Amino acid sequence: MEFDEALVARWLEPLVAGRGDIAEVFAETRRKTIVEWRDAEPGDAQVSIEAGVSARQRRGGRERIAFVSGSGEAAIREAVRALQASAKKTAPPSRPAPARADFDPGSSTERWVRRLETILARHAPRHRLRWSHEEISRHVVPLGSAASASTRRLFSVEGSFTAASRRVDETRSFSFHAPEADATADELRQALAAAAAARERPVSFGDGAVDVLFSGATAAVLFHEILSHALEADAGETPLSRLAAARISVSDLDVRDDPTRLDLFGGYERDDEGTRPRAIKLLDAGRLAGTLTDRAHADARGSSGHGRRAGPADAPLPRSSNTIVAAGAATSEEMIRRLGNGLWIEEIGSGTIELSSGRFRLAFPRGRRVRRGRFADEIGAGFLAGEILPTLSAVEPVIGRDVRICRSLGWCSRGGFVVPVQGEAPEVIVRRLSVRDR
Amino acid sequence: MIDADLERELDRRFPSAWELYRKTAESRELEVSAANRGEAWRREEGWAVRWWDGGLRFATGSDRQRLAAAIPLAGKLPGRAEPAPPFPTGGLNPEGGQIPLQPDDPAAAVAAPPDLFAPLAQLVSEKSRGEAVLASLTLRRGRAVEEIRNSAGGRVRMESSSQLDGIARALGRRGPRICERRSVFRWDGEPDLQGVAGRLADGATLPLASRGPTFSRGAWLLDPAIAASFLAALAPLFCADALPLWVKRAEIASRRVTIADDASRDAPFDGEGTPTRRVVLVEDGVLASRLHDLRSAARAGRFSTGHGVRPSYRNPPRPGPRRLFFETAGGVSPRELLAGVARGVFARALTAPVFVDLDADRYEIEFTGVALSGGRASEPLAGARVSGRISELLARITQVATDRQFFPMPYPVGAPTILVERVNFE
């Protein structure tokens, strides 16, 4: 994906009239391999190699974007020409320039297929799982600052498998997302083994208000929904608006959004506007502390490096990355005792939030009832629901000490734009959430 | 354009077992809110090859070079043995053998969508008596050219142009309480601002009401948008290899229900080059047929019904609906439906996505609407929930109206106002 950055920057110059205007070119190459697995045998297989470039201009509250499939100077020129034509500026000279091949035929996919065959056969022999491996290379040329390039390799396994419970086989959902690393296979093995553990037959919990212990890093999903999304700079009016620096939760609670954690699925070296990201404290000792910004919504310190695109055809938006909840001091046993009577959740399947009202909903596939500080019945699927401010104020002032990565959290969709995210968290107790059976 | 060299190469490597697809598309989008305005122009190209070499392989690229690089990589992956299905032959070939697709096609400019934010905002405000405001409106318009060729000599070229589709978002406010609602729409003809404004206004303000239904059982009127969401959620039933256990008999709904799929007004062929045709899926309550693509048809020992769907060039074709709808020929006017309700609820907007579990025969719909009494609207309802067996809901549909509307989900799904009797509200 090579091109003359200085030349491209010159093409962008006519698009900028004053301070605060933004003009940039974004180029992406994505290679994706997907294999559908069924009962430890690979099924349908697909490989996709795509490239796309877009040119973007932002002036005041007005934004234009032009996208063209392809790569290299020819595609960039076409995108910039389209943008300049709509802005009625002089277009860059048209001259043919063949696109360079920018894909590397070398691949780790064959090695992964062999490993997966073994792992799946051993830990979940009856399954319908989809494995995907993506290599995403991005190149940003922003007018007025240095160009940047970065590459990420992302690994996902999603689907369902049949597991033995104590009475009858049951179908369980499974999802695992991680950046490709040496330890990924071991982590997947452990995650599958834990998910396939034998369980009691679930019973209904009933509807009502319940105290919930978020175990297994599921608190990262909760805070991703109620804090990270609400503090994205373009979120509009939310219950957290106009509460800057206010204490809204217990002083034991620290939450930050950290894109620099490259061991997590949502990490990156540069955001999609070329800005080097920094970790942002969302909640500092229970006080609201910061917002996630891109260049268009930057404060005096500039963008926080959270300008993210779903792909080259989309404009960047301020989006969260990795939600990190700081450790406390309590052991798991202390947390269970502290919960007393309530619901223990170790998995969350999905979460949604309506930012304007602050109402959120988390779907869990199973849980455990806790009575007098001890595990009781296995609980079937249900929903947890609540609102942002009451939930934050109902966090118990005791936080678990063991922090775990939430590998089931991987892709986040907002308004149809999907970006990789993740998080890590210790155990957290929230009092009086609404629970409902599914 | 697809060149003969590529076809020859595929014939040499995968004799009698390949299919080539190419799509070029151009679109324009306009997103307007009170403070911001965004414009986007996109020109996308995609190539895909599907072939059977032991098992099924699928490779895609954003241009011919990348497609060529993806093919050997996909060929190295293991696959499950499966014979190639019989491909459609012939096709639409307007210039006697030469497909007239120019390299830079589609060259014709797509007109920019109109800016309808101000008139829609005005209507939302009027219909909500000032309690709701339009937050944003995104409109999109596009044009696409698709080519399909296969090893059996099938050749198809299709042009399609979408009319306006989009999404609007409104905020309702009453005192400190706020509610947000989105409406997804598609206008095949003139923009229906009144309809979208009415849905947004009701969806954003009805949940602000003080209470839910005060009775637990009654009739249930479903707005076309809700009925369409429910029908879309049922769609996998019409494509499944094996039917769930609760579909023991062919009668799966009341005699008032006829459901069909007919995308012939959208495209003459499906994503595999099979001619589009009308398929009646449920006729007078009886499950009559199902939707097939080439692979599922081969597995079932049947012919494709022309429902090989490609949501994008990145995805291999799968069986799926293309324009799914309730038939309304025997319907009555929505006013007559309303007048016949002694006590019930008119579900006007969803407050959560429709949930269905086809295997377990369960559904759950959360909505907001108005209470009905003596054939008239009596009071707004903050929220209500109906859950139970899908089979019971389908059997209790006692009437459909004639006001069918289509909604993008993302393929067009058409439904009228529907009346369901003897429903328990939570």
C-alpha cells in the first residue's frame, strides 16, 4: 500500500481553508480468512482480499467523504478528485498509475487450521463454529501532520457447541476474540474448556430487582455500555452530560478506556485519523473524568486518539476501544459473601444502550443464584436492565482483586458501524438491577 | 469487466465447477442533523469466485488482481467434500454474447438525495405536539451493476437502482424523561414523510406515558412496521433444511395468512443467476413451499427457487428471502380492523428487537402503543410485552388490513396492519 505521501498531501491542500479544517486520506487493505467448522471438521472456506481508499474533508459542522475501491495513487486520486469536485475545487491532475499489489501471500492460516482441528476435537467435539482471521493494514495521510501506518491481526471463534450437562446435552453459545499472539491458542483452549464444563440443569430466576455480582470480566461489558458509549464525544445528550467531574459512583471505582493495550482486541497503535492514542480515565475514584474524542470533537489537548472507522468507506467517529476496570482488594470468596443473596453472572452475550435515556440491557446466557453467600441453583438465560446513573451509584464499594480479560467481548456496533473492542475487569457488585427471564 | 482470460483460467483449474460474480456500485448519502451535515459518495467494486474442488471454496477481491491472489489461498484451506450443484444456463445477454459493461461503469452519476430534514422535523414536531424533535436524518440512493458467469455457460448482467432509503432518529421529552426512537424506511415512490413522522413521533413519545396496559387480555393490532419485523424474524423458517418440531402439520397459521416472496420487480435474477419468480410460502395458513438456492436445492433434490442471496460480494450466496410479504388481497381497511376491537392494544412501535426462537416455538415482542376500547384509541401505553408460542400467535391472526408497507430488513419486507385475537399482555 505504498504511495507518495507528500504528493497526496499536496492534493489535499485545496480542501483546507482555515484552522480547524480537516483533510485526510485513509487507505486500508484487509485480508480475511473464514473457515466454518462443524464437529471438528472444516467446512466452507473463504478468503477475501480487499483494498479501499477514502478522502475526507471537514469544515465546521460539514463533512464530506469520497470512497473508491482499490489502492495506490490512482485510487487515491479518484477519491480526492470526487471530493474536490463536490467542493468545487481544482482537481488533481489525472494520470494513469497502476495500483501496486500490496498483499503478502505468506499466511499463518494453514497453521491455525491444523491447531484448531486439535483444539476443537478435544474440548468441544460437537459444534458449529466460525473461525475468522483478519489482517488489517491502515495508512492515514492527514494534511498538516505526519502520515502513519499500522497493521493488526485479529482472531475470532464464534458459534455454538453441544456440551454435557448433568442431565441432558445442551447447546451453548461461545465467542472468543483476541489479537493474534503466541498465547492465543492456549487462551482459546482454556476458554473452550471452561465453557464446556459440566453444569446443572438451569432453572428460572424469576423477574424483579436483584443484586448482581459481575464475575469473569463481565463488568467490562457493563461499563463499556454505560460509561464508554456515553462518554464518546458525539454521544449527544446523555444522563452524563453536564456532570463533568461529578462523583457518580463509589470512590473505589476507576474505569479507563485504553487503546494502547495491544494485547486486547480493541487496541491499536494509531487511530484511524493517524493520532497516537492515549488512555483516558472515564471514572477516577468514582468521579467523571474524561471523554473519548477524535479530531472533530477534540478539546484543548487535541484528539485522544479515539477516531475510529468501521472501514475505509465510513467517516471516523469517536469510539471506545478497551474498557479497563481497575482492581480492588477483595477475593472471589469475599465478593460472594458480600453479595449475600443475588445473581452471579459469568457470561454476557450482548448489550445495548439507549444513550439519551441511559437505559441499558444486558443479555446473559446463564448465571448462578447465590443464597447467603453460597452458590445455589444454575440459572437460565435472561436480561439485566437498568439506567446509567442509578446503576453507577449502586456499585458496591468493594471491588475484586483478580482482573480478567473479557475475550467474549469483541465487536461493537453503533449505528451499524462495527469496530473491535474489548476490556478487562475484576469482580464488581451492583445492587438492585432489574432481571427478567428469557 | 469480466474478461475471457479469467473465465478460461477458471475453466482450466476448476472444470465444470466454478461461478464468477462481479459487482460495481455507486451511492450517495446525506446525513443531516440540526448542527451537522455529512455527505458521502462511494464507488465500490467487488469480485467473487465460488468453486468446488473437493469442498466448496470462496474467494473475493476488491479488484481482479486481489481476487487472483485470494484464489490460491482459499484453495489451500481444507473443506468438506461436496459436489458442485447444477448451475443455471443461459441468462440475460442483451448484446448477443458481449456483455456491455465498461471498465468504469456505472458511470452515470447517481443523483444526490434531497435534504428533507426540515420538512420531516416540522412534521415530527406537529404530530408529537412538540414533545418530539427530529435528531438526525440519513438518506441514501444508489445504483449497482452485477454480472454472474458460471462453468455451465450461464451469463447474467443486472442493473439495479435503489430509490431513497434511510434512517431517521427522534427524541421525545416529557419533563426529565427522554426517549429515543429510530425508524428505518425505504421509499420506492414519492417520499412518505407523513408515515415516517407518525412512527417517529409515536415511538418517541408513547413510552413517556405514565403506565402500561391496565388489562391483561384482549385483541392486538400490530402496526405494519411491527408486523414486518415479526415476519422478518420468522424468515429463517422458510429457508431451513429441517423444520422445527412444532411445525408438525402443514397448517402453521390461520386461514387469513398468505405469505409470499416475489422480487421480480427488483431484479430479474438472484445472486446465482437463477431467474426470479414468485413463491407462495404460506397459502391460506398452510405451509406451501420453501426458498432454495442452488446448494440447498441440490441437497433437497429440487430446483432453485431463485433465492440465492448475496448481501454483499464478500458473502457466498445463501438461501434467503428477497422480497417477503403478507398477501393482502382478502384484507379489510385498517379503520374496519380498529372499529372491530372491543378491548385491546394497538402496538405502534417496538421498544426492543423482536425475539424469536424458532426451534423452541417461542417469541417475545416489546412495544409501545395505545389502548383500544370500543373501537377507539383510549390512552397511550408506556410499554407492554407479549410473549408465547409462535404457533399460537400465527393461528390467532384473525384479519389482515390492506395498508401493506415495505420496510428494509435489509431486504424488503411487506406487512399490513394485523389483528391478533386473545392475546395476553404483560
